[in-house]
Amino acid sequence: MTQRRPLGLTTIYAALLAGALISAPALAAGDYPITPKQRETAQKVAQAGVPLSELSPNAPDTYTVKRGDTLWGISSIFLKSPWRWPELWGMNNDQIRNPHLIYPGQVLVLVKADGRARLQLGREVGGSGTNGDVKLSPRVRSTGLDDGSITSIPQHLIEPFLNEAIVLNTDELASAPRVVAAQENRVWMTKGELAYARGEFNGDTEYRIFRQAKPLVDPVTREVLGYEAAYVGTADVVRPGSAAGTPEEVPTTLRIGLVRQEVGVGDRLAPIPARGYTNYMPHAPSAPVDGRIVSVYGDAINAGQNQIVALNRGSADGMERGHVLALWRSGRTVMDTTTEAKDAIRLPDERHGSLFVFQVFDRVSYALVLTVQEPVTAGDRFTQP
């Protein structure tokens, strides 16, 4: 039979992780960042498989991909360390440029032999055939995040954030267009209401609204790393104003769109950029990392699972989108009551969670808390996993 869904990552499972190579240059569906280390590892694993010691203790013999799954979640099922992506996928990156396509209903089979483990493609759920085999038929295709394939991580948790949070090197919003008045002398405005603004609009018609930017301070050095602007909502220009600073100046009229919180006089405006979505590839940093949580995004003091935190490391420090980091809990100081001196000793730090970096600025990054055992607060430490 022929496979009913377009092939992508499943082709890789069957051919590469089973120890064979596949010639499929037509599968150039998209380019994703792959580090030299990942490429090297993948090429070795494509022939050798994964050591059994790297498998999760409860790794199943088969797994059927379900709607709502993520590649991170599937990696967690088979591997102790989900960020060790190449060991699981085993990509031949020169021939297959998009390792991320896998669809609900496809079956993964874990084969163990000679101290190694490999994944191969089983029969798709709902398929038919005399022996359950799937004919691998590479074909040309274009892809997007809405094509039915599963994503690397829970995309819905970070999609809204990609346009909602900005970190500025200086407080540029201080000179940006600003809301100066509302209809009927209102103090606060919400969706559908009119607002009036002054400033240089430069022909843009769609804007994000931000509250005054606040400094992000490094918890160790106390240095200002950037300025975080709290997202308020969106607005559209419905009537352009006249030139600023002239005696006949007329403010620009805006209609408030989506709001996270009510819009107020003094809020600043920034054009809405083109929105791009990325199906991130989780991977560990290639060099040691040691940093601190700067803040929890929003008004919260502590962060739990699926919340967002700011980190005191950015692109200038080698941070990349897709980096997976380990969270550490500082060791407590206790009294050794087994001695007469009752010495004070500090217990070792303990790892208690993981972070996923999805947005990187010059000196600050934003990360999603993937797993955590205790609340995360500013000053908590993170390292490479």
C-alpha cells in the first residue's frame, strides 16, 4: 500500500534510525537550525542506533502518534533526556532538510538488538495491507505549522508571546507615539473604543500598545540588561492626524483592538511586525552556561510549569532559540547536629526543572518553564542540562 499522509520525519525513522540511508533530496521542505554537533551525532546514530542506557526506563515497544503530541513529548517517552534530539531522530541532514514532520496516526516501533535501540516506522493506524508494511514514498511538499504535523513544543503557549514582549537596549519607547486622550474624558479604554495619540506614525496603520518600559536588572551584577515593555493590546489608525508641533495639530485617532489590559493615557505605540512562527528544535547549548532568572513575566512573583521567565543571558552570550536549560534549587544551610560544634553546612544544589528558550534578545532571553518541582523565582540558577 502507499502511505496516506505525506512523509517527513517518519521516512527518517524507518530508514535512518534503522541503520540505512535514504536518497530523498526532494524532501527539501524547510530549513531549521541544526548545529554541527547535532549533525555529527546524527550521522553516527543513523548507523549505530541509540545505546540502551539512554532509553527511558519505561520506553514502550510501540507508540502511536496522537493529536496534541509534540516532538518534545515523544522524545520524553523514548529517551531519558528529550533534548538529545539527534540520538532519537538520527537525521541524514544533507539529504533530508526538514526532520520535523510527523503526523497523528503514525506508529513508531522501538527495535532493540546488540545493546542498541532503533526506531522504525510501523503501519499507520487505519491503514491496510497484507503484512502491515508501509511503502516509503518520498515526494515534494511544502509545509507550514497548520499542515497537521505536530510541533516541537506546545506552540500555543508561546505564540501569543512572540509579539507581546519586547526587550529594548535603551528605553526607545520614551520617544514613541503615545496615547494622550480618550473619548468622553475616560481614564481607561477597552476593545472597540476610540483613543487619540500624538507622535510620529510614519504611515503604519496597525500598532501594538505597551506600558512604560521597566529595566531588567541582572540579579548578580545589578547591571541593567535591557528594558522590558509590558504588552497592553493593539490599535488601528482610523483617522491620521496632522503634523506634530504645529498650531493646527490634530491627534491621530485610533480604535482599540485586542487588549490584555485596559489602555490608558501615556501608553506607547509600536508598529506590529510581520509575525513569523518557528517550529523550534530543542537542543542543549554547545558550551557551558551559568545564569540567573531575572524576572517572571507579568505580575507574578513565582513561576510554575508553562509560565515564562526572563534570563540574564542573550545572543551576546551564545544563547539560541531552542536551547534547553536545567533549573537548580539552591542548597539549604543546615546545622550538623551530629557533632559538638554543630557546624553550619550548605547542602548541594539540586536540579528541579527545565527551561526552553524561545525568544532571544541581545542580553536577555525568554524561556518557557517546561518542568518544575518547586516555584521559580528571580535569582534562581540555570545551566546547560
